[in-house]
Amino acid sequence: MLKGKKLYEYIGKNEKTKAIIKITKAGTGAPAREPLMDKDTHHKVIKEKAKKEEELKKMQEDKEDFSNSVWAHPPDLKTKLYGVSDIKWK
């Protein structure tokens, strides 16, 4: 911003406009960007993410494989439900 100019020349004359301005010394450049969340919240989010990953890993290890079970095979299940599993043709 230049010294002789008014603020409305940069942001306009709209009354509903909200401007957040950070003042620094001349020649220092743009101010540093603020973090999106504070340190405590960031640590909580990281802990929750690690906990969920741990639970998912544990669930995948405990997962049983039913693909070879008779009751889990869809065509066999259908024939059992309809009661046509013991039909013999001559």
C-alpha cells in the first residue's frame, strides 16, 4: 500500500466488506500465513487418525475368510433356500 492512498481505493466503498489487515514494517514483505488450526487441535486430529488406522489394521488382521465355506457360496445358498439341492436325475 502506498502512503498517500486511502483504504477504500484498495477494497472499495461497500459497507458490508470485511477486511483483515496485518500491518508490518516497510520492506519486510508479506506477513507469514497463519496455521489453519492450533497445535492442540492438530495433535488431537493426528491421534484420532492414528487410532482409526490402528483399528482398521486390526480389523483386517482379524477378518476371517469365508470364501471356501459352503453356506457362503451364492449358487449353493440359492439351491439350499429353494430346497432343490438333493434332486437326482436318472
